[in-house]
Amino acid sequence: MTDTRRRVKVYTLNEDRQWDDRGTGHVSSGYVERLKGMSLLVRAESDGESGSLLLESKINPNTAYQKQQDTLIVWSEAENYDLALSFQEKAGCDEIWEKICQVQGKDPSVDITQELVDESEEERFDDMSSPGLELPPCELGRLEELAELVASSLPSPLRREKLALAVENEGYIRKLLELFRQCEDLENADGLHHLYEIVKGIFLLNRTALFEVMFSEECIMDVIGCLEHDPVLGAAPRRHRDFLTKTARFKEVIPIGDPELRAKIHQTYRVQYIQDMVLPTPSVFEENMLSTLHSFIFFNKVEIVGMLQDDEKFLTDLFAQLTDEATDDDKRYELVNFLKEFCAFSQTLQPQNREAFFKTLSNMGILPALEVVLGMDDVQVRGAATDIFSYLVEYNPSMVREFVMQESQQNDDDILLINLIIEHMICDTDPELGGAVQLMGLLRTLVDPENMLATANKTEKTEFLSFFYKHCMHILSAPLLANTTDDKLSKDDFQTSQLLALILELLTFCVEHHTYHIKNYIINKDVLRRVLVLTASQHAFLALCALRFMRRIIGLKDEFYNRYIIRNFLFEPVVKAFLNNGARYNLMNSAIIEMFEYVRVDVKSLTAHIVENYWKALEDVNYVQTFKGLKLRYEQQRERQDNPKLDSMRSILRNHRFRRDARTLDDDEEMWFNADEDELEDGEAVVPPSDNKTTKSSGGAGENEDLMDPISKFMERKKLKDSDEKEVLGKSSSLSGRQSPSFKLSFSGSTTKTSLSSPPPSASLHPGSPGSPGSPGSGAKGSPPTAVTTKGGLVGLVDYPDDDEEDEEDVSGESKEETPPLSKKSKLSS
């Protein structure tokens, strides 16, 4: 068979509620004489057309088939035996589903064949307004008939309802349990097996009224007895009643005087045992039938919590014994475990009831009691107390914070509740630090400003954080500071590294959320320097935690932090870690590069610090552009910092340019403004050649004089400043390429004319000096230009070869009547 539409996998559900693959084959449907009906047949594909049968299942008219996810058909067959066909294609699944629905007389559009009640069922049973289903007499000889009736009623909701009403109205459960005792006395195995099926079916009826009878004090042990005789076990029944009566012991850590409360606790324990241990694993279709059983247990727990909460004498005795020094360790362990289970039960309460519950415990003194218990040496007792503390913190952290702030006024720091928690986290003996992880999570909740309250009279955040940094932070950071003395790791074993990583995680959280409190602590205690010692750890996770801590600090863009980092050269251990990591492409490499990239983009002060101090170590890193980008950004910053006085001049030059149109600055001109500021600040400006006489005689003299006036004033100031240093040069030597940052300004000592050195014959100056209304270089053609230099030599701005073409195009396109734009660059040559 090659039709992939019919290709399926056959699955069966095992006792562990896992699906076992029984093989792959091809499914078909047809009449099977032996089964007397239409059946599903699956033949193994590995055996060809006449392959072995993987499945031969009769399509029972009363079996509930379910189609899931378009390619899956699931159903229950026989006792606790679930089957599933997983189709390769949806089309094949639809074909088989139509066959099943055809046999059962259902519409193929449904997903569960037995959810709908058809007319034949209503004809077979009386209407719901009738007295209901008539059960056979409760006799030993009729047990088999009753078991069959129960089994046939379960697939249909209507039949289940009628059966439940019949069992409830006739007091049938007690009659069945009487028969159970007779069968046990007579050792009637068949009768016990039938009773197992009947009682299990009654559980699946999902009726609270039936559970009330079955779980009553006089009936529950017999119900458990019925469920011991599973036919699958044969002659070896389970001994659940022996366990409940002989092995399981009810311990009253505090005597319970209320008999109703005692009975409720016993009942809840036994019903929970039935659900978890006695009842067989429910099938796919039976799980929803036990929802009422879950609800029964849930509401029992709610009642128990309420009754204990109302018993003030009980709770008073509990906390008194818990804090009494005379109480022995075993007794205290039982008390703490009881309180832990009590708090666990409270999780079933509604929010308003849970709030009242924890308020009651708080009034009874649960936090002082926990403080006493956490100070003891017994590890088991402390573990249970930690679990109780976690319930309190998770539900109402403000209550815990208020308590620890109040007790700080009376007790020393060492015995404060929150400091005991920190000490237990630090001293956790578990190699995997399971307890420390739990305690760190609780501390994080307590110091989280997001769950702190703010009122008109006080701010919990301000008060508690001030308290925490004054009384607790030194204890939390003690292992970190102790292990990083003399700028080296004292211990680098796995457990210590795990602990330091937890502490760093909490400190990183504080950096993100605590603003000035953690900032003052880090700067005053030099914490970041100590943290960066951990980048040398052999454990990569710890080194990465240290980097993450610094990255969070840098990410705040806080200049206090930045000045602290610069002052203490705190990038040095980061650079060392980067170089020691070598060319390995790992998390360490990526984390450090990302940090430098962030600094390059967003933090100017740190950019300068890194380039000035660590460029030599980083300049050879070429596989990313981050460090070269840092250098470039640094140079740009320096240019701006070195030329603040020319900001106004830049504005003048931009505003007074003579343009032929309103077009924006071209790229070369914009680059001149941005790139040459450092040159201009030191007096290193370039003035295009001009001739005063020519200027005066030009038609646009007034406008040109206005344009040159700010520049002339600026140069006069520089000339006065440097007058004792300048000297006159007859000719300038030619310069080629981009000039160094030490450009100097050229002036004429004997005339108001300023000039660049003469260009070579093949080159031309930029068009449009202020003195020439016409073509470039028209001023003073007959006289050779002179140049004046200050100390340091001749200076000018240099054009690039590709600029000439653009300049020539500009010149050729200009009219003689137009005033050309002011030149930004000129070439210098001899």
C-alpha cells in the first residue's frame, strides 16, 4: 500500500501517562467476521501488503472517538487502554473519521463522537423528569450486571446523570460497601473485582453528593478497600488500608481541641491519598470526570485554614512553643513544618482571605518567631523557616520591610532578620547553592522599588533603601570585598564563584533601580574596582557577571560614575581581560566589544579616556571596527573641544556666503567646516588671496568688505597675539597631502593683503576670492604673492585632486557679473 494518506503511527498510553509508539503502517476499515462489525485495521508497512496487523479494533457504537489537531484520532478501549492513530496527512484522517462517524451515525463535522445525545439514547432511557434509572437489587449475584450498567453509562452525559441520581437517591453506596465486607469475608474474588469496577465508575460520575457519602468517616476506609482489588492485579491486592492505619501517623504538634477540625484534616489527607495513590491513572476522557474530586480537596483545605485561623488559642500556643528556648529540636522541627504546611494551604484562599490570613499570622508574631528559628543551627529547621519566609515576602513584602525597619531601632545589625537571611545565603553549604539562589530572589523582592508603597506622609522606598544601605549592604558585599583584596582573587573555587555571581547579580539589580544610594556606596567603597578583579577568574560566568555589572553602570550615562571610572583607570582590567582572551570568539570577547561599542556611540568622556590611555594596546584589533571608530570619534571630539572660539565664526561663514542659489552646502564644504576647527582655533585659518586695491575698485566692494570684516578682526587679534613670533617669507614651500594638526596662520607683515603661496602652473586657486568679482585670481596679477608665517612654519588647507574638477565646473558655469562663493579650501605650493 503506497497511499501516504492512510499512513499512520499507532500509539498506546502507558501507566506513566506517556504515549508509546507501536509502529508505522497503513490503516483501512472493513467488516471483520470475527469481531462481528466494522473495524479499523493497521498493517505494518515494513511487511508489505500482507504485513502483520498492528491494530485490529472494532468501531463500537458506544465508544467515544476524538479527533485532535486534524491528524490525530484518540479513543479508549477495554480497561485503562487508550489508543491513538497519528496520520501523515489530514486527508487520510478525514477519511477514517468519516467511516467512524458513519458507523456511529454521527456528523463528521464533530470532533468527539459521543458528546451529542441522539434520539435512540432518549428512547432507551426515560426522560429526565421521570424517576430515573432503575438499578438492579444490591445482591452478590447481581454485581456483574451492575458493573456492566455502570460501564455502559459512563460514555454518555445523560446516562451518567441518571445513574448518579439513582445511586444517590437509593442510598446505594452503603449497600455496596456492605456487600464489599461480605465478599472480603467470603474471599469472593469475582465479587471484589466487580465492586472495584463499580466504585471506580461512581468516582467518574463526578458528583459532590456522592463524594460526601463515600468520604464520610464510616465509609471512606471501605471505599479504599474496594479500590485495592484491581482485576489487573489478580490475587495480589494492594494494601492501602494497612498503610493508612499502621504506617501513616497523625502528629498533633499542638493538641487540636475541635473534633470537627480533626475530622476534616483526617478526611482531607485520605482523599488526597485516594487521588494520588489509589485511583488508577485516568485516561484521556476520564481526567475531566474527576474535576469535582479536585474541588472537594480544594475546599477542604480552605475550611481547614479558616478553622485554624479562628482558633486563637491554637495559634498562640504554636508561636509560644516555636520561640521557647526549652523546646527541643525535634519538636521545633515539627512545629515549623506544620506552620509551613499551614502557609501552603493558604495558597488556595482567595486574595482577600489570604490577606486576612497573613495579617493574623503577623499579629501573632510570625516574623519574630522566624527570626528566632533562623538563628538556630539546625539546617532542616532553617530550611523550613526559609520556605515560610518566602510565602510572606512573595505575598506582602511591605509587611516584612516594616518589621525589619522597626527592629533595627532595638537590635544590633547582626541579628536583624534581613541580615540573617543574607548570612544564610552567604553560608549555604549546598554545592549548587540551591538555598542561596532562593534567598537571593527574596532579597531582590525586598529591595525592588517597584513593589514599594508611597503615601502622602512617607515614602517606603526612601526609608527602606536608606535603612538597607546603612545596616545591610556591608554584610551583603563582605564576601566580594574579602575575596578581592590587593587587586587579586583570594579564592577562585566553583562554590565561591557561584556565591560571588549571586551577589553581583543582586548588586547589578541595585545599580539599575536604586540611583544615588548604590552610586554613593560604589564610589565611596571603590566597589567597581573590586568587582573588576573578578574578570581574571578562571570561571567565565563570574567574569561575565563582573562585566555585566560595569556595563550597567556605564549604561546609566552618569558623569559621577564616568569620572570615578576615569579617575581610577577602571578600564585597565577590562582591556587586560580582552587581551588575555586573545582571538577566541566567545561571550567574553563579545561582551567587551559591545561595551566599547556602546562607549563609542554614547559616552564622550570615556571615549577620550580609553583612546588616551589604552589605544596602543587596542590599535591592532582589526577584525571589528569598534576601536578604530573610538579613535575617530576621539579625534572629532578633540577638534570640537580645541576650537570653541570659532563656533561664532563658523556661523558667520555659513550665513554670509554668496550663493548662486539656495542649495545646501556640498559634502566637501561641510567636511571643511567639521574637520578643520582645531586648525582654525589656534589661528590656523586660510584667507584667499585678495588685493585691496582691486577690492576697492570692484562693483561689490561694500558687500565684500562686510564679508571680510569678521575674518579681518579675528586675524588682527591673532596678529597682535603672535606679533613677536611671526616672520615674513618670500615664498612658501609647497605642501601636498592632508596637513598635520599643527597648521599655522599666514599674514603679510607690510601690507593688509593676505595671500596663499603661489599655486603651480597646472593648478588654480579656488574661484571667487573676496577681492575678485570676476574670474578666480583676478586680483593683483602682476605682483607675486607674499606669505607670512608664525612660529612653526607655513600652513594652509589642501584640496584633493577630485576637488579641481568640481571647482572648474563651478568656474565655467559662472557669469562674470555674479559674485562667486567664498572658497573653503586652497592649494599651497611653491
